[in-house]
Amino acid sequence: MLDESLADTSPLQESADGSSLIRMTLPAPCSRILWAAITTLGLAGCTVGPDFKEPPWYSPASWFSSTERRPPREQSEAVSEPVDPRWWGLFGDRELTSLEERVAAGNLDVRTATIQIAQSRAERGITAAALYPALNANASYEREKASNKGVFSALSGATGTPGTEAGGLGTGAVPPINTAIPPFDLYEYGVDATWQIDFWGSVRRSIEAADATIASSEEARRNALLIALAEVASDYVQLRGVQAQEQIAEENVKVAQQNVQTTRERSAGGLSTELDVANATAQLQQQEAQIPQLQQQEAQLINALSLLLGQQPNALRAELEARRPIPPVPPRVPVGLPSELARRRPDIRQAEAQLHSATANVGVAVASFYPQVTLSASLGIQALQPKNLWTWDARQFGVGPSVTLPIFQGGQLRSTLHLREAQQQEAAINYERTVLNAWHDVDNALTAYDKEQRRRDTLILSVAQNQRALSLAVDQYRQGLIDYLPVLDAQRSLLQTQQALAQSTTTVSTNLVTLYRALGGGWEKTFPVKATSRRPHVRQAAAG
């Protein structure tokens, strides 16, 4: 007979994927000592793999690459002062402020990003559970029937009690070959526990990666909020710009109607021809044709704002259809310091968190090369009759550590490590690209903000001159000094420059919005959590 203490000490076993693993189970006396040692070492285990370090990033000394100064006209100037988190308040528009305060609670992208944070936190909890022992309770009942030609019959002759006849049945013996083994009942209940010691920090690295993923999700939500805030401000400014162009078109229609009336009176008096009447009427109809197109743009922008706030089409029409002036830019625009950009832009912080997660995953891959130590214990009651389920003699238990060392897995571990290292390098490049894009965004936004203001100032002068030219042309036409063509040209030029001025004024304000989007807004590390407390409709439907 084999010694029972050595019956299950085969050092080489097959893993689930066919790889050979070394699995060692130690005798009971050694197990107690090793158990205590493993527990102590496990609590103070090392962590393999690279430690994450915040990557360096370039910061210029100043936002402004040029020493050229703008003329002291009514131009807005960027200054290196702290950025107000409520940057849209610089426009001084109460309606815009009201819309912005509703974005965090209503925007569907922001609400989706909030749910994704909850998912990341749940995944972190799943990962962290591997740090603790797993304890399970079990109970079972089976009606079993052993094979008459199976293992029990083969061991029949070797387990009989000395002194019995051949083929006889002694105490504790297995029935002989020619005896049928009857079915029997088996009752069992108990508890078992397993604990894989995190010697090499595999679980701790996984938790580190999960924490970085949570940080990435939080920055993604801040980025979604920043984008939504900027889009609301941009669409609102464009809405007011379209309404301003619509008002200009209506005013020019009135002027064109007066010109038509003037040409008809002069034609009736024989002072001009029907050609002047036809030209004036065509000009009137051309200007009237612009109004439906502008009304369409107005409706689309109102719907765009409704969608950004998570509302139905035309939900904001009663609130926004009343015309207001284009929100003016302030004389001074705080843009902060260049060194604050990486701390303020959520996409940079998100890229850094993704790099952190990728670095931690390299450590997880490195730890897979080292032995795994698992502590296991079980205690149960097993009996053939229910009345014995509550007797201490029916107990069975097992306790002891086991060590598993990967020997051959077809290159899977090494390839996994190479994959994680390549992903870390990709995340580092993505971080570098994100920072570089941020500087380009800010520089382009500052340039656009400055140059468009200069264009707007030139258009202001052009409109004034065109108004004077039209007034002179109309007076000379009425006096019979010129024909109608100069009046027609002056009116067209005035309308074009007025529309261009309205568009430029709109662009200046939207460029300021673009600048604050490039700067990362002003949320820094804050987020209006109270504003996101409203439950999504999907969750309400699921709960119902």
C-alpha cells in the first residue's frame, strides 16, 4: 500500500491550457510553519514592474510669442490672470449664464460620462477583491451508485480484513467482485477558504491600474462637460449673431421698399425709366430672400441648444426667440499662466491617467513570471445517514499552502509583457501628442481672437463709409444728378458690410469661447456634482 501522506505529491501537473505547472503540497507539520511565514511575507510583499512617474512636459514662459502691441482702440486683451471657473460670465449675458448652469444636469454626454465613472469604480472593486481570502459555504446531497466493475472491485482483494476467506467480506472491506455494490446516500456540508498571496504585487498593480482608470473616467467627464459648455456658449453666440443678421436684413428691406417707392414716383413724373423701378424691385426681392434662410438657421441653433441641454426640439424657443444683442467680449480676458495648462486641461490629465494605467499593467505582466502561493483550507461534515450530520466524528478537513510556478506556456507570458510595454509606449506618445496639441490650440485661439478683432474694427469703419455713400447716392438720385445704378451699388455694399460686421462680431465672441475651451475652461479639479444628481431615464425605466 502507498503511504497516504505521499499519495498526492506529484510535482508535475497539467494546467487548464495544457502548460506544465509545478504544484507542491507540503506535509502538515511543515504547512503550519510555512503558512505563518507566507502570511507574514505576503503582507510585506514586494511590487515588481516599473513605478509610474509624472511625465515631464514643455511649458513656454509666456502665451504671447510676439511683442507687437495692439492699438488702444476698443479691443479685448488677453492677460495672465487666474481663469474664472465660470468664464462664460465674462460675456455679461444672463440668458447664457442660465443655459450654462443647466448643462451639467441636462447634457446626455455628461450624464453618460458620469455613469462610466460608476462602471470604473465597480471594476476597481472587482479587482480589489483579489486581495482578500475567498470564503464559501457548501451543502450537498447525492444518491450514488458505484460501478461493480470499477475501482472498488479492483481493490477488493487488497483491502479485506486478515483472516477472512477468499471472496469473503471482512470489516471495512470493499465488496468482492461477484457482489453487487448497492446505492447509498451521501450528505455533506461545510466551508472552504482560499487566499492567493499577492507576493509580487500583481493584484496591487491591477488596483493601481484600476485607480488610474477611474481618474481617466473622471477627466473624461470633465472634458465632456467642458465641450458641452463651450458648445452651448458657441451656439448661443451664433444664435444672437443670426438674429442680428436677420434684423439687418429686415432694416435693409425697409430701405429697399423706400427706394422702390422713390423710383416709381420719379418714373411716374418722367424723371426716370422703368429700368430703375425694375432694379430697385429686384434688389428688394433679393434682400427679402435672405430672411427665410436666416430664420432656418435660427431654428436649427435653438434646436441645437435644446439638444445640448437634453430637451425636446423647440423646447427653448419661447426662451430664446426674443432677440438679444451679440454677447460682447470683455476688455480684459484672463488666460492664466502657461504652467497651469497641463493641470487645467482635462484631456491632458486623462492622457496622463491612461499612461499611469498602462505602466501599472506592465507590472501585472511582470508578476505573472513569478511563483503563485495559495493558502487553502476546508472544513466539512460528511455522512451516509442524516443522523450523523451533527456528530464531530463525521468531520473532514484540509489545510495547507500550494506553490504554482509557470514552466512553459508557449511564449504567452513573454508576449503579454511585450504587449503591455508597447501599450505603455503608445500611451506615452499619446500624452506627448495631447500636450503638443494643447499648445497649438491655445496659440491658434489667441491668434484668431486678436486678428478677428482687427478685422471687425476695419468692418466698423467700412460700414460707416458705406452708410455715408448710400445717403449721398440717394440724395443725388433724388436731385436728378445721377441714375439709379450708384444707389443700387451703394445699397448692396452697405448690406454686405453690415452682414460681414455682424458675422465678425459673432466670430470674435465665438473665438473667445474657443480660447477658453483650449485653455481647459476653468474647472480645474472641481466638478458640479450636485448638478448631476438627477437620475438618467434609463435607470428609472429599469427600476420600474
